[in-house]
Amino acid sequence: MTIVLTLGFIISTIVLVITIYVIRRNYNRIQKKLKKNVPEIKTLFEEVLFFDKKFSEKEIFDKFENIVGEVNKETIDIGIGILIEFKNKEKKSEKYPLIIDALNIVGHLEKKFDSRSNSEKMNAFQEAFVLNLNKFDAKILVYAYSKNKRIRREARNSYLALSMNDPYRFFDEIEGSLSKWDEIELMQYLKLQNKRGNLEGLGKWINYSKNDSLVVFLIKMVGFFKQKGIDEILLEKLDDTNAEVRAEAILTLGALQIKDTEQTLIDRYYTEPEICQVAIVKTIRKFNTGKSLKFLQEIFHESNNTDTKKIIAEGILNYSYEGKIAFQNLKNSLKDFDLTILNHVETPLIKFK
């Protein structure tokens, strides 16, 4: 009996190994064949997108099928990859929807959203975002409350980018500090809303949110997107208890060129921590009104922090023609370490002792 069971186990194992080998061999063969098709698919898509020749959806489908042999999950994924490559290279065309409809890419992504595989879902979020397919509000909302943290975050970020109905609804549910990667992702999604002309004023969220990390990010985005009518909110944030919030508000005053705040910033300089002092110097340099050169010279002499001194010196050097003269006068009057700082600022690629 034991011998029979052992033989049965060995035979089953051998059959399993052979089956896996055959499946892998077939899969690799198919993948190799599909990779060979990529140049032809690219050529087809380029003809549709970037040339004057007109194609119907059926013609595109038939030509694609002739190239790949069978229109299925694998071949459509390759097609999506090529479209994403074009999009990432900012190859513009009004005819992307023609290919998307011809290959039923929306239906393909819907199946991915319904997949049991988390990686498939993540791919669907990213592909829908890059292809600018705002047809998945209901699907995305389902995953916005997923127990899986990565899926939940990706769904909420995608909702921000793709939804036409209250895209900012999850701002008040962002918890903890945003990482640099979080900020980059959110910025990309806001860019898409801005491109559509659907970027709402971010000021109300700056006032509403209790998450300082999100507030800092949103203030930064106000400067990046040059949003107007935000002056009062930024001035209020100068009195925020969080120094990072105050510093970002100061920098955004500079980005928006709200120059009538210059004296206010100078008056605050001596009562602020270093992070805000540096922000004030950078903003005054951006204003470049010519009114604050004396102030910059004074605080250069008073500062004891090397990094801050360097930033102030850069501000003086780049503060109009008068700033360049003042910088040279400073060089002539200084020695030792302060002179070394000025030399580094003037010629950063040369090492001074």
C-alpha cells in the first residue's frame, strides 16, 4: 500500500512539473511573439493618431487583429502600453478615443477593476489615469473604502484625477504626513483636473483641513497653479501655529508676486524660526522690488547659520544690478569664513579654502 501511494505521489509530481513546464513554455513563446508585434502596432497607432488618413473603428480593430493574431487580454495590454508610452511622451492627438473605442479598452479596464488580483486593480487605476478615462466613478468609489491601504489610496487619488463629481471629496480623509511620493502623485492628478479646466479653488480646503501636511501641500499647489483670490487666506496662515505652514504661505506669496506684503514679511523676520526666515529671504528675492537690499545686507551680518547666510548672499547677488554691486562691496569688506561663503555663492563649482 505504501509503495502504491509513493508511486502515485511521484507520478502526480512528475505530471505537475511537466504541466507547469508546458504552460510556461507556451506563455514565453506567446510573449516573445507579441513583443515582435510591438513595432507594427506602434506604426498602426501612429498612422491613426498622427496622420491625416481616416480610419473607422472596425478598420483599426481588423488591422490590430491581423498583427497580433487574436485580440485578447494580453494583446490589448500591449496596445494600452503603447498608448501610455505615447501619452507619457506628450504626443498629442484628438484621436486617442478612436483607438480606445476600437479595442474596447474601457471594457477591458472594467474587467481589471473587477479582478481578484490587487496588481491588476492597481494597473487599471494607473492606465485609466494616463489615458484620461473618466468613466469609472462607481468602480473607483467601491475601492476608495478598501481595507487594503494601497488600493484605498490609489482609488482616492484616481478619484481626484478622473471624477467629474466632487473630485476633492477625500481631501478631508487624508491622514498622517504626506510623503514626497504622495505629493508627486497628487500633483499629477491636480494637473489633469487643471488641464480640463476643472481645478477648483484650493483655498477652502486650506482653511477646512486639520491635516497640516495636506495644508502645506495645498498652499504649495496654489503657488504652482497661480490661483488667484487667495491673498487673505495666505495672510491668515502667516499666524498659523505650525512653522511649516507659515513658511509655505510665505513662499507662495512670492510665487504669486503679492508684493504689498513685503514690509509685513520684513517686520516678521526677527520673530520667526529659521525655516520661515529662509522663506522670507527667498520671497523678497522673488519680489525683487529693489526696496529690501539694505535689509538683506543687515541680516547677512547678523545671521550665525552658514546655510542661511548662503541663501541671503544668493539673494543679494541676484537682487537686481544694485545687488551685484552690494555683493562686490561685501566681498571687499569681509575676510575668513564669511568671504569663503561669498566666493562659493559667486562661483559654486570652485572649491575655496
